[in-house]
Amino acid sequence: MKIVFIGGFFPKELRNEIEDKSVGVIQYAADALQWAIVEGLDKFLDNLRIFNLLYIGSYPKRYKDYKIKKTLFSHSGKSEDINIGFFNWPLYKLFSRYLNLKRELFRSLDKGYDGVLVIYAIHTPFLKAAIDFKKRNKDVKICLIVPDLPEFMSDDSRFVFRLLKKIESIFLKKYLKEVDTFVLLSDHMADALEVRSRPWVRVEGVFNSNSASLNKKNKKEKFKTIFYSGTLAKRYGILNLLEAFSMIKDTNYRLWICGDGDARETLEEYAKDDDRIVYYGQIKREEVLELQAKATILVNPRTSEGEYTKYSFPSKTMEYLASGTPCVMYKLPAIPQEYHEYCYFCEHETVEGLHQTIVSVCEKSSEELYSFGQKAKEFIFNDKSGVKQSEKIYNLLKAM
């Protein structure tokens, strides 16, 4: 089976450069999920190739280079992969990414190519380039991995942004009809995307257990430590967590937070007024994993408010559970039933409910918390590994 993976993750050779040149949020979650899928598929395929166009911010506000150069790399040591270049100016980058990917598909793949193009994310340039290639090669199949629905990926309310999104949605509706099969992160996506009779599989996430930090035993903090990592977006409930923590008067508690986003300034104000709050900024994933292992509990404060929660499985859920540190969260509609016995859910979806659950869980014995966390960790390692989850994708592709 011939497979080309079209994505936007960070090749190991470029990772440090990308981190140095990025300004603001870095797409670590998307990078980790793509790597996990690729490494999982490698267990079943001998010839997986990658055509990569970095998911990075635009020049000059969010990235320091206006032009991304084409480079060759090999993710497996034997694969012939391409990091495709493009102009990184706002808006124009979309056309540049489409044009350069299309050129590379026609240049690098044989005429009459009859394999599968696996596309990560609903990204208009990727879809349009793949569809153009498919028109010239009738036996090509397109598989789309959908981590998020585009209409829920930003809360930017500016008129121009909303107008562009509206125009894009018209094209996307047409392009999505050309997709042959889907990998969805939530069952609810099947209706939203009008998948109908086309084959699909739910893969809510893929866990990559390669990090040494996950297998290293870290000594727990002496304080009752609450930890959050991820995008500091107001719509993701970070303000709820800050309010819930401020209701705890016990000086034996600590709140650690890392990440970046529109709630950062508010967080910094809280941290200035309460020395129990430590804000680490945006740090490397390996450091995040070590802090997770040291904490008493991990918290995801995202509520089920908003339609987008039906379609968004929080990637941090899997990472949280894999740490062996108990996870506190609200019960979200996109979280499959099989996860419920491995999380501490808030009984009431309010700030007070979050506060009560945090305190209730933190006051449990260290033995009980350790046992609960280890069961969750075993669940993720055994049932949600790259091999297990990627096998579902492989079986879907094999049946095409």
C-alpha cells in the first residue's frame, strides 16, 4: 500500500529553529499527534512518505521568517520525505502552500499514482492540492484526519476574519465531498461533515510513549500542587481555574500553569497577587511532562459550553492520564464513555463545582491518588498507544 502523509509537524532537524523563530503559541499538540500517527503507521507500512508544510504562525507577528525553505529529511531513516517551502506572508501563505504542495505532488509522485493521500487537518491548501492531483490520477484516494472543525478553531471576531472564514467555508463544503474516507476525533463530527455512507473511524487521539519523561519516576511536590498546561484561551476555561483556585485559602496549595494565549495577562495579574501561583510561560514538552509527574492533580477547566465541545476531544486528556497523575475535569460530550472511570469529574459545571472537586481530590491519600493515576496510565499505554490507534487507521486505509 502506497501512502503519502500530508501534514504540518516539526521535523526533528528543524524543531529548535522553529521554537527559536516562533512568536506566541506553538502548535505542540498538533505536532505531537501527527508524530504519534506517523510512528504508529510505520509499524504497518514500509513505504510511508511525508510531504510536510510547517504549521507555524505568519511573518512578521508570529514567525521571524517570511520564506520557508524546502528541505529534505527522513523520519524513519529510510523514507524520502520533503519539507516543502512556502512564502509565509499573511493570507498569501495559503496560496503559496497550495501551489507548492501541488507542484511537489506532480513532481515527486509517478504518473498513474494509485496510493492514498492522508491529509492532517481540514486545511484548504492541502485539500485543494490533493483534489487537483486526484483529478489527474483517478485511482488516488484521499483520507482526511479531522482533529478540529475549522469554524470552531478561533474566536477571532473581527469582520475581515469572519468574512474570510465565510468564503473559505464555501470552498471547503465543495472540497470535502471529494474526500473518500475520514479519521475523526469525535463521533459527532460525522454528522457535521456530512460523511454519510463514506467509511470513517474514530481516533480521538494517539498517545506517543517515547518520551523518557513519561517513564521516569519523579518525586511529588510537598505542597498540594494543581497543574495546567496548554493554550491559555479564555474560552477553554482558564479563568474558571484561576477563580476556583483563589477560593482555596490553604497556604499548602500551589497552582502551576504553562502555555500562552489570550488569558495570559489575566493570569499574570493573579500570579502577581498570589505567590502560590507559578506561571512558567511556554516551555518545551519534555519539561511539561516532568511537571505533570510532580503535581498532585492535573486540571482541564474546559466546560461543555459552546457547540464546539461536541467536536473537540482535548488532546491534553490523553497526555494527562498517561502521566500517572490524577486528572480533574468537567464531563465533555466529545470524551468517549470508556474514559469516564479514569477521570475525576466535577459534579457541577461551575467555578464552585471545580473548586470543590479540586479540594476533594487533593485531600485524598497519596496512596489512593497513586493507585487511581496508575490505572489511568495503564489504560492509555495499553489501549491508546500509537500502534493500537494507528492500526485503526491502517485497517481503514487497507479496506479502500
